[in-house]
Amino acid sequence: MRSILGLVYTIDAMKNMGVQTDAVLHRHGIELKKIDPGAFIERDRELAILNDLVLLLDDPHAGISLGERFGLAGYGPFSMLLMTCRHALEACEMGIYYQKITYLNSHLSLQREGNSIALIFAPTTVPGKLGRFLMDKDISGTLKLVRDISRNIGVEINLKEAFFNYPTPADLTTYFRAINSPMQFGANEGKLVFAANELTHPFSSANSTAFKLYRSQCDALLKTSEAEPIGLAENVRKHLSLCVYNIPSISEVAHTFNTTERTLRRKLSLEQSSYQKLVDQVRYEKAKSLLRQSASPIEQIADKLGYREPASFNHAFSRWSGLSPSAFRRQALKDTTP
């Protein structure tokens, strides 16, 4: 499982490049404005969507340009974890450990090469146009993250050389602008090489207490990302969880899963589940999150979750949790107060 944000940023960037993404998203049962930014998506499903989107790209260097659009804020607690590390080398180690909660598609590793340290990007098993796009996005996006951290905390981290796992492109203009360092093409893997001594300069933002806090948050995200869905019911629940509000109807979900409403109901029943039970599970999880993490009025939360009347939401939440929404919020606040 992966954060949906990587896909969302990619779609937004493609739309800004003039790519007509709506038809592809509709075919995969996704509506961008309804996506929950806190949701997770299966890797295979994300790759299938990306493959269809990349086929629409005319620019062979789009992955490089797109990677530059990933800013620090988009990484959430992960970027804060990196900035509270002791130095860049520890940040690299944390980046490798928590790479499953980043937007990488390549497998990242670290390698010492004399007086240099290299971040290695093992190519994905995806061939062709999508494979190059993902490699370019990963290298460009990682370099952007390194440079953003370097600029924010005033530590010198310069790229010595970059390697790409495909032949030299005819036009290197985009590469010169984005990479701005020596480059080699035709390598076995992607690589960003840095001077080892620059990666051990102390971070002015290092803070062991904050580091522990952000690491615990990253641990929670990692645990979620490693949970693999099993069966149709869990896949349907994951699909419903992508929507921040206006949860799709069962007929819309059936269309997404390339089946009929009747067949979907039958298969869910065989798994001792139902569409309504899954909707309730998703609404309950989203309700708990909104009650804990926002100060939104109960009426507003009820509306976001698709309830026409707050009373209906209050009744449903009390049935799920044994507490009213207000009582749950008070208890959650009490539990987090030192």
C-alpha cells in the first residue's frame, strides 16, 4: 500500500502540463476532487493508472520536470523526520528505512564509493515509457528533496554526479536545468552521488525529541503501508476510503470493479460482508480521524460523511463506538493532553 498523495501530485502536475487526465481516472473509478489525501492505494493499481496516464505524455522528459514539483510540505512527518536528524547521512539512512511511505517507485539503497556516498535507485520491473518516467521522477524528486532540506537548514549538500539507466537523450536541456551537475547515461541503475564529508555536517535543526515524535508518526504510516488487502471486501473498503466525502454508490463501485451490482453483493456476502457494512467502516474511521484531528463542528463532519441530518450521524456513531461524537472528541482530547 502507498499514500495516495504521490498519485495526486502526479495527476495535478500532468494536468498543469496540459494532459487530459479525466478519462483515465474515470476509467479507474477515481474522481480527483473526492480523493481523501490521507488514503492509501495498492501499488499495482497505482502503476496501472500511471501507465495509462504516461501514454498520454508527449514530452519524454516529463518525469524529470514532474519530480521537481514535489515540495517538502507534501512529505508530511517524513520530511520533518529528515530535518530533525543529526546530519544528512542519518537523513539518507532514514529515507531508505522509510522509503515505503515516500513517493518512490524505485528501490532505494545507499552505497559508499571511496570519498563519496551514492543513493542507488534500482529500476522498477515496469518496462518502456513508464519505467523511464518513474526513474526520472524518482531521481529528480529525491534531488529536489535533498536540495530543499539543504536550503532550509543552511547545510551544503552538493550533487557530484547523476547516473541514468537508459541511453543519452537527444535533448538534454531539461536535465541540465534540473540536475545541474555532471551526468552519465546507460548505467545499470539510477544514482545520485554526493561527497561523503558534506553528509556529516551537523544539522542546525537536529532535535532528538522531535526526531522521536516524527519517527513514531512515520512508523504508524509504515505499518499502514505494509498492510496488504485480502479479498474483495477489503479491496472495496480500500477503494471507498480513497474518497474524502460523497462515498460512491454500490453501482459506481461495481462498475469500477468491472462487475454488476448483483454480483458484487453476492461476492461480498460470501466473504461475510456487505456494501453497507464497508461504508459504515469507512465512515467510522473517517469520523474518528475528523473528531480527533479537527475542530470542525459535528454538523459539518456529518455533512462531509454524507449524512443529511446530524442526528443520523450521532445515532450511527453512537452505535459504532458506544459514545456520542462529542463525548468521543472530549475523550480523545483528554487522552492526548499531558
